[in-house]
Amino acid sequence: MTEVNALTLIKNVYSTILLIFSITIIMGLIFTEQTTLSSDVHPAMAFIVMWVAVLWLSVVEGGQASFVGLAPVSKELFKDSHPIAYKCAEACHTGDNLDRYLLGRQFMVIFIVFAINTAGGPVGGAELWGLPQWVTDIFLVTGFAMILFTCMVGQLNSQVNASHCMLDYCNNYINLFTLYVARGIELSGLVHASYLVQFLVAALAGRKIESNEEPRTGIQLMFFWFRCILSLVILAACLAITFEALFKGQTTMWDGVPEAVSVILFFLLMSVVGLLEGMQIAFFAVAKLRPEDRGDNVFAMKTCELLFRGEGHNLPGFMIGRQLCVVSCFFIIARVTSIDIAEGEENVFGVTDRTQEFLNFGFCGALITTILGSISWQLVASAFPIAMLSNPFTYVFLNICLLLEATGLCSGAWVLAAIHKKIAGFQRDEVYIGTAEERAAQDAKDTSDNINGGVGHPRKLPGFADNAPQSLKKLMTNDPTVVDYITSVFGAGAKTEEKDVEAGEE
């Protein structure tokens, strides 16, 4: 066994042990009524909500990898072998529906994480089974157990499988249902304020927003702007409700934290989440640029040097560490913004008890985080990636994310992914539809028609696609069909990279 394999095995084992321990103490908290939902309603309800939420989160995360990854592939190739995946592709890869799905999906992810926090997050002063204080502080007070549980069970393991087995992963009705829910959220107009940010960013960049549809006219245009205004009003109301609760100390924030500190922490965490969301977009954008085109700012150069060092493994490494950071921030934001009205206290702004119960589930915090802490930063980064790289905090958080990934805290996700793949019988997509070269030879060449890029369309790489290693770069040089495929997925920057490789070899 090589040193690398031994280290990987050690990480997988200790991470899996941490995951099992985390799940055990979360279940213990629920059945001793030491979570918000189990104490307010019933432990059985908290148990059901938490597991349904985390498993649905895994579907949402894996679905994104599948739907984005399959966008360039002709859906007729898998119409017979994967009929439900074909229905998903028909619904998602028509017009600008992929963008609509991604917008609704972003709210789903954050709202589900808030729901998981309500069901399984510990209440203040929680203690369990006489565990030592240091164990309680690490796993309960900081929310570390919930973070590991959500990252590994609800996100990373499904992304690992969906990035290689896209067809098998999304060939079921739960993925089709999730797609329709995400589309429904976007259709409702809840997150339409994001389109206002999209228009503003495009205007500042002086560039046109790409679309696969004709411009809106008449009633369609009026309905669109009505939803944009409605979304803006709802967002303003959510901000007002959240700040009212924060200043009155009516949130699930840790006891003893002053209201002013809670407000400052709220803005700080929103900025961190936004930075991490924008970083991934900026990194994928500059991956297609030549080194001399990545700016001359000292932090931009240091960031790119670290990110693309060697075989380029730091890019996927950052994505894993980033997942830990973002989920950690989500849980703290959920604690800061989730409303908790003590018995006998007046509801926020005097709303009805039924409305207050709905607000207590984290709707306001989820919507604020989606629009202001996630989508807006992604849109800005898609238009100004070099400016994002020039921010010194970008370099700092890149190092933090790489350090977190190196610890192997989430390596248990690969164990879960392997078990899930074995039970479900997932096979790689090439088994069903061949490689990109084989598809091109059958006059079914991959196309980028379903993928909008550039300003206003922050596009993430599907799954855990690595930055091109040296062997792939050589293959790009020797086989033009490889370049054509990569270009179809990631844009014309692949052509530029091919020229850079040829120049370097000369």
C-alpha cells in the first residue's frame, strides 16, 4: 500500500467514525427533546423532518451535478435507456429553464439547511449522556456534529456519484419532483429580486445577458416585473422582521450574546458566505484564461498560483473545503436569524400565531441568505472575476478551505458514496451513451446550446470535475475531439488553453 493510499484510508476511517458519532448524538438530542422542533412539537416529528430534509438535500445537490453535466448531451441518446432522466432533460434543458432551475434550487438548499437546523440543532445549554464538557463544546455548542452530518450525508456523497453517474442518478421521480419544485419556486417570484441584481451587474459590466429565448413582451413582461417588485417587497419585509427579532433578542442566538453583536455577526457571516459563493464562480472563470490575462494584482497572482499549482488538484480541494465553510456559516446564520418567541412574548410586528410559526421555521433567513448572501455575489463574480481575485480575503479563505480539505474531515462522504453506488447499481454515463468522441462519431456531438455563460449566468462545473491535469492537456493537444468536447461544456477558453499547452511544449 502506498503512502497516499494509506493516508486516504486513515482519513476515510476517522471521518466515518466522526460521522457515526455525530449522527448518534444528534439522535440523542432529538429523543431527549433538546432541539427546537423536538421540544416544541414532538421528537418523532423532529426525527422525520431531519431525515427527510437531509436526504432531500442530497437529491437537490446531486440533481444539480446531473442536470448541469447533461446539458451539452443530446437527450435522444438516453430517451429509451433512462426515460425519467429524459423527462428531466426535457423540462430543464429547454430555453432558459436551466437558469430558472438553478435559481429556485439555491433557495431550496438554504431553506432545507435551515429546516435541518430547526429539527436537529441543539437548544442552548444542551447536555447529553454525561459527555465531557470539551466534547459538548466541540460537537454541540459549535454545531460541528450538524455540519459534518449535513456535509457528508446531505451534500458531498451525492455530488460524488452524480458527477460520474449522472444518468443513473437522476433517473427517478424524486429528482423529477425536485426539479419541478425548484422551477415552481422560481415561477412564484420569491427570488425574482435576483434578476434585478442580474440586470444591474450586466449594466455595470457593459455587456448583454445571453438568453435562449425571445425577449419578454406584453403580459409576460408585465408578469415578470410584477414578480420582481413583489420579491423586492418580500425581501424588505424579511429584513425588517429579522432585524426586529435580533434587536429584541427573539432569535435562537446563543444566550449572553448582545443584540448589537448578533447584528454584526449576521452581516459578517453573510459577507463570508457571499465571498465563498463568488470565489467558486471567479475561479472557474479564470481557469479558462491565460496567466497573463489574470491581472497583475499581487493577491490575484498569489491566488491563481496556489489554485492552479501542479496538477491543478487544489481547485477540487477548494470546493470540498468551501462546502464545509459554507455549511458552517449557514448553520450559524440559521441560529442568528431563526426566530424564537418565548411563551408570553408578543409576536414579531404582532403577526398571527400561525404566521409566527411559519416564520420560526427560518423562511426569512433563508430568503435573505439566498438573494443577498449567495446569488448576488455569484452574479457579481461572473461579471468581475479578476476583481474578486484581487480581494486579499479571497486568498485568505482559499488557504482556509484547502486546509479544511487536507484534514480529511469529510472523507467519510466517499465511503457513503461507494456504499450508495453499490446498492443503487450506478454505472458511469459512458456505459450508456459512450464518450464524447463516440457521440461525435455518431452525429450526436455535444453542444453548448443549453448553457448560457458570462455576465448574469454564474455557472459552476458539474460535480467534482478536476482542473485539467497534465495528461489531459497532452490529450487535448493530440486529439482535437477532446478539445471540442471541453469547449462545448466550458466555453471557448478551452481553445485558449490548448494553444497555451502547444506553446509551452515548443
